[in-house]
Amino acid sequence: MPFRLKLRRTRRYNVLSKNCFVTRIQLLDSNVIECTFSVESTGQYCLEAVAQRLELRETHYFGLWFLSKTQQGRWVELEKALKKQLDKFANEPLLFFGVMFYVPSVSRLQQEVTRYQYYLQVKKDVLDGRLPCTLDQGIRLAGLAVQADFGDYGQYESQDFLREYVLFPMDWAQDERVLEEMTCKVALQHQAYSGMLAAEAELLYIKEVEQLEGFGQESFPAKDNLGNDTVIGISFMGIFVKHRNGRPTITYRWNEIGNITHNRSSINVELTNKEETVPFHTDDIEMAKYISRLFTARHKFYKQNKICADCQLSKLKDWLTVGMEGFGSLGILTNTGFLFEPSITSWTLNGTPLMAPFISVEMQCRMLERKLEEDMVFTEYEQIPKKMVDGVFTTATLPENAERNRFRDVVPYEENRVELVPTKENNTGYVNASHIKVTVAGEDWHYIATQGPLPHTCHDFWQMVWEQGVNVIVMVTAEEEGGKPKTHRYWPKLGSKHSSATYGKFKVTTKFRTDSGCYATTGLKVKHLLSGQERTVWHLQYTDWPDHGCPEDVQGFLSYLEEIQSVRRHTNSMLDSTKSCNPPVVVHCSAGAGRTGVVILTEVMVGCLEHNEKLEVPAMLGFLRQQRMLMVQTIAQYKFVYQVLIQFLKNSRLI
């Protein structure tokens, strides 16, 4: 080589461009996925991308971690740029998905998929040796795991497959004879669990693990103020301190802690009730900073989610099952219902209901199926007025706004149209969009139903998104169908030049995109060029809706609705307390009526089912059409709503 060039070593990223990179993420089932991100994407973007793959809605219990250059596990800071963290601290750009916030009782987890991922985590904790257990406990756990993962004992001619399956903690004796003896005991245990559903076995596994010492704990070596070696750690109860000299473990409960700070290599825990600060010392400044930040995140999570109260309530669960009345540390626990009629049992704590009565899900499902089978929905649908009688469309029908309407016969009512701040180019502040407001279980749900933007209305669309504080855009159309344009593309493609585009006074940058079968989730950053302010907007596009038809994959559409709910909850939880806690979700197809109406009507009806409210599909559609004409445009779309609701009920664990 004549010029003796020195080439700089690079990280082992799969780099698509200088603005994007692909990183690997290992899931709890040991599968590894790859995701594409912008170099500016945060850890939260990555976590949400994983959640979409897993169809996981309760993302707040989970996090991402990596091995540091010293081979220590380190949690990703979700609010900071992911690539910078990996570059600075990681041994290699491989992430691990896992439970970050454990809970005292699995009953707190609402969704089946959450409990499954939680089960995978606690099983991994046991098998990796992080949670010590006795021989009897280990065999019981192994039997439950085999039932959960492989099903009933009787379907196998022999139990030889167990020899290839990891049954016991990795630090247990590996003597062949001992292993064979333990495996035979597991087979007997497995036989005893025959007939048990996988979800039940997983639940019992978790409940067994909850009793193990060290469950849900994470700890670090430190020194106390006298220089004695200690271990400081966290659990769902609080911060604990274990002394190596045999002194009893000290626990500072989360509700006793006021603040956690660090000063150089020291960590300070401020106690509110005693008005004192307990200091600890670590080996270096970076470790103190990391531990302090980690402890603060746990403190915030467990106090906000009232986990400490859950710990006390869990002590009362036995009373609930036997119907006792008594006094607990939290107050008076009473049963005002009938002991042997669970559907009308009402337990209260100091007068607050703990368990509401529920309507038979199976009966609701059969009623909806009967309506479809007997074609009752056709008559029902035809009787619903298609639009408001004597509706007023003053601004929408002005001559200067004609070119802003994709279809002349689908325009917003004057009384609830979305009003933009007027500009020189749009002096009436008009956009073809309607506010849709409904109430479910006492909670106000707010949507904006709008048409797919035209080439010359994209800037109006983004002005609406910005002014209305929108964080979620739901798109249920392709850009083109059957050779006809349905909506103009109003966001840049990932990987295009800088992945950015400007629409009027707004610059939109695509940060990441994940595909989940029938829908795609895209993270966008929207910048208001005049003020310099930025906002993250989630774009959720359903990609499997055929032209002039309805989706064939009803379960896939339900997953899409769950995705909308998950992202809405996440974005609402991140809102500044000074802003609206329930901003509208933008929903659009081409006209902003047919498919848009299907999404809104179905999600509202699912919400009614989830909250045990009366299911009145025709009445709700009539109410929606009083806010935007022609919502749910065809009988086929109306039947599809029923099919989705039936599938939702069939998915319920109560059937």
C-alpha cells in the first residue's frame, strides 16, 4: 500500500445510511429480532417497536438492557438516544428485552400476553440461578413449566423429550444419575397437572416464584457511611440494605422515601418521616450516577402505580375467597353480595368496590352471532339515519374551500368541524375534519375523523395535528387502491434523504418503522419551524384492507385496535401535566367516513365490553353520524363491526 492509509474501526452495526442503523434485540423466548431506527431514536422508540412485534400493550412493566464493556447488565435510558448509549457503554450492539418493574402479585397484570412475557422472565430468573429454590420447589416449577410449554402428559408416548429440555437451575448438580432421578419426579409432577390450561400453569408458576427469596430484586455492592461492605438493592417494596456482617436487612419503603440523589461516587436516600439522609458509597462516579437514576425510576414507578398499596391488599385476598368480614390495616372489608353468586358479588373496602358484577360474556357472544346468522343487522343498519337532519355545512361549501374537499358529498358539519388558525392561504381556517366525542364508562374519548390529505392540503393536515395536540394518527387506507389515489403521502419514507420532508410550516422526520403483519407503526418527529418546538407523533397504518371490501383477518384488526389503545395510553402518560390529558386521535381513510367510522365504532364498542357497559351498536353509530355524515358506509362494514366484537368476546378468558 503506497499511501499506508489507516482505517478507523467501526461498531458492528448494520448501517443502512448515516441516519439509520439496525440493531438486534433478544426476546424472552430467546428469539432475536432486528429493528431499523434513526440514529436519534430513543430507547422508548425501541421498546415500543418490540412491543408491537409481541402485541404487548402493558409496556410500562418492561425495559431493555445490554451488557456493558465490563460485562455487567445495564438498563437502557428510555428517554435518551439509543445509539449513543450503546456506543458509550455497550460491549456490543445487542439488546435484551425483559421485565424492569416486578409486581407483588401477578393479578395486577391485565393482559394475557403481559402475563406470558412475565412468565418467561420469572422462568428465566429461576433457570439462570438468580432465584434460589429448594429441590421440591424446583421440581414443582419444572412440572408446571412442562405443562405450560408442552401440554398434557397423556399426549406423549414417553417422557424422553424432557431430557432435552432445560428443567432445573443451571447451578444445580449435573450428575447424570441425580439428573435422571429428578427428571422422573418432574414427569410425575407433569402428569398431576394434566388438563390444566397453559395460561393456568403459567399463572401458578408465577405465583410459586413470587414466594422465592430475592424475587423482583436487583442489587449492587456498596459501602455504608462507616466503610462497611453492604449490598444495596431495590424491589417492589422499596430500597433494601444487606450487611455482610450478619446484621438484619433494612428496608426503606417507597412511600417513606422522599428523594434519591448522587454526589460524585455517593448515593443519598432521603427519608421523609425521619427527616434524615442515608448515604452509600460506590467505586466510581459513573456507577453512583447509574444506581441513583435506576433507583429514582423505580421510586417514581412504584409510587405512581400505588404498588405499595397493592402489597397490603394482597394480604386480604384470602378473605375475598372465603367471604369473611373484618378489619385490615387499610379499613373495613365487607361483602354486600351473595357468597355463591359470583356474578353479583360486590366486595368493598371502606365502601369502595373491589370487584364489580359482570354480564355473561358467552351470552353476549351468542346474541351477536344470532343477529348475524339471522341477518337482523341488515334491517338494523338500514334504519340508522345516514346524516344529521337539517345539518349545516356553511364553511365546507364555500367556493374557496371546494378544492379542499376530496369528495363533495362528504363534508363536516359546521358545529363540530375542526377549525384551524386562519392564514393568508386559508382565511376560513378550513380543513375537511370533524371532532368526534363519545363517553365510555365516564371517560371522554376524543377523535378527529378526517379525509386523506390531498397534495395541496398536506400542510393543512399537519397544522391541524399540531394545533389540536395530536399524538396518534390512525390510517386505514392505502395511498392507492385499484389504480385510484386514496390519499396523498404526507410523511417521508424511512431511508429517504434525511428521512425528512417539509409541509408548510412543519418539518416531519421519520424516526423508525415496524411492520406487524397487517399494520405498520411509524414514529414521526414533527417540528414547528417558526417556534422550533418538536413533538413525537405515532402513525399507525392498517395495510390489509382490500378495496371495496373488509379485512379478512378479524383477529389482525383486533390487534390493530389494541395497538391504537396501547400507543394512546403511552402517549397520554408522557404528556405534560399542564396540557390536555386526553388529546384527540386522528383517524382517516380516503373520505374519512366509511373505514374511519368502522375504526371508531368498533373501538368504542370494545371499550363498552371491557367496562361492562350496555352494547348498543346501532345507537352508537347513529350518534357518530350526528357528528360526521356517512360513518360506516356499507352493510358489509357494519357486519364486520359485529364480527370483530364477536371475536373480541371469544378471546375473553371468561369463555
